[in-house]
Amino acid sequence: MQEVQAQDAIARPVEPDTQGFVPAPPPTAPMPQQKYKGARNGDESDILPFYAVKQYARMLKGHPKYGHLWNVHDPKWWAKKMAEAEEKLKKQQEEEAIGLRRFAFKNCEGVYYNSTKYYETVFEGEKKVPAMAQDTEDYRKTASELGYGENLDLMCLHHEVAHTVLAEANGKPYSPTLWAVANNQEGDVATLDEQYEEESIVLAFQKWYMTGEGDDKLRGLNLEKLGETFASVVKELRV
């Protein structure tokens, strides 16, 4: 008798009530080889028979409020999600192999290739500003003056990151200078004088960060808070 009642429960259709609420699927009777270990407590639980799941999914598909839930029962949807997950994992593994790190700023992304010490500021629409240390006399002189010694790569990374960190701290969506460079100095971009001013502030910040030496250009800035934010970004990018 108990078995008949259980089978009747399976056969009953699942329909939304007049308020549009979708009830849970009907209970099912224990069926051979249809048990699995529960993920949370390790207890064995019953699996809905395939035809009951299919019926429930079909009902969900046309529902105005819960229609999106039907995808979880669609094998094609699961196959697509699995393929996307595998592709994402493959990409992550490739990035790990070359030491690639990303940091999401408010309106752009910082991408650093630790293996080559190459940095990119990436804006919407794949507009990029590439940066890499230059082994020149002027570059080495600047690194020495700012407190980097011979670590040209670190100076380059700090410089590009500082542009964005300082811009966001001043309430700007992104660095006007980097945005101008990404757009080839065309369109509605900062003037060259404004870009030179930003450049001087960034260099002053780098010197303060590396040596503790202040500068009038940094007056009004909360350097302690800026330093913490800056350090956390750099830590995320470097291996």
C-alpha cells in the first residue's frame, strides 16, 4: 500500500498555484541504484526519477518568474557550462605558468606578466597602455633618484600602478594621462600640461613611498592610506 501511494505521488503533475508560486517536486519512493551521498551531511537521499525531473523542468520553462531555473535540468546547458569551466581552468593554468596577475580597478584593469616584467593598463574596448622598463641611462638615473637602486622593473610597475591609484584617490574614474595615451592623444583627453603635472605627482609619490621623502606636490593627500592601498595592489600583481 505504501509503495502504491509513493508511485501515485510521482505521477501527480506539479502545477504552480494561483499566486504563481512553484511548489517543490513531489516526494518519491526509494528506488534501486538511485541513491547518492548528500553533500552536506553524508546521508543517503533519493533522486527524482528522470521523467519526474523532466516534467518539472518543462513546467518551469514556461513560468514567467521561475523560467530561468529550468536550465539546471537541461543536459545541453550543463555541457556548455562544463566546457566553459574547463576553458577557464585551462586559461588560469596558462596564466599561472607565465606568472600573469590581474587587478581590477574601478574602471580599468592592471595586468602584469611576472615572467617578462611587462605591465598593461587595460580599458574598456581593449584599449591598452603597455609599459616595460627601459635599460637606458636616463631610466637608471630616475630609478636611483626615486630610491629603487638598480631595480628598474619595480620602478616601472610602481609607476603605472601609481597613476591609477592616485587618480582613483582623487575621485577620478581613471588616470587622465593613461586614458590619453590609450586613445593616442585624440578626442576628449587631458592636455599635455595636465599630463605632465600628473606625471610629476606620480614620481613624487614613488619617491615618498620608497624613501619617505615628502614633496609639496603631495600636499593634501592622505599618504598613509594611499600607501596601504598602493601596497595591496602591488602585492596582488607580483608573484
